[in-house]
Amino acid sequence: MLAHARKVRGVAVLRGVAEALPFRDRSLDLVFFHLSLHHTRWKVALAEAVRVRRRGGRIEVWTFGEAHHATSFLGAMFPEVAALDRLRFPAPDRIAATLEASGLAVSTETVVEPVERSVAFWEEGIRGRFVSTLQALDDARIEAALDAFRRRHPHPDEVIASTLTFERLVARD
């Protein structure tokens, strides 16, 4: 991502980690986490976001909650993915409470995004473990699920419609 971003005119690139953001206190108008907070020590990352957010700015978190875990396409194929994600993703209400404890007002909304992908796309993505939770599954489990998937959907060009159900939290003064 860094290499790609460096090619974009007008984009400054800086590498860091969420738990120790390389920015001055109160220097940013927006701190944005999109399906990334669960890869961090999330309470530390949110404290850093509060530290670097300029007064009047916002912290925005897009994450998955129970609505997604209960209905996700991958969760239907791999029930263990839904179970693992329930453990990995901090509950949106806990994220909101943590931000509110910092003195911020938090609004939340559920955003449903339709997704249409071909059977071939899904198969390639799953085999490549394009979702980090799939990395916890062994090759035999992946192949068993893909075999069942191919039996139900034998045509690689068939388009499968599903949804992503995001929880969007916005924290402001």
C-alpha cells in the first residue's frame, strides 16, 4: 500500500502503527479506522486517535459487529470464521464506550453494502486467504469448503450477491 500511495500525486506517505501514531498532539482533522481496529491493541489505538485528533475533528471507525457475523457470506461457508471474528472484533458498543469515556460524543449507524462477485473471484480470494481470519484455517479446511462451494456453484462466471454489514462509529466533540 505504501508503494502504491507514493505514486499518487499530492499524497504524503508515512508509516507507523496505530498504538504510537507519528503525529503531534491535536494535529489531525480525521483519524480513520476501516476494518483495522481489530488488528491493534484497540484501546491503545483509540487513545492515540484521541490524542492526535484536533478539536472539532473526528474519529471514524468502520468495523463489523453481530449483524455482520450472523449473516456474512464467509461465515456461512466457514462457521468458525464467524466465531473467530466475534472474538477478534471489539464490539461496537465497547468502542463507543471507550471513545465516550474520552469526552467525545459518538454516533453510530449500520451501513449495508451490497457485494456481487463471481464464483471464480470468491474461490481465488478464499484460497489466497484475502480475509485475515481465513489465515487461521488450515489448507484442508479451506479446500473442503471450496469443494462444497464448487458443487453448489459449478460455473466460475456465476455472480453471487451478498452483503457486508458495517458498523460506523463517528466520535466528535
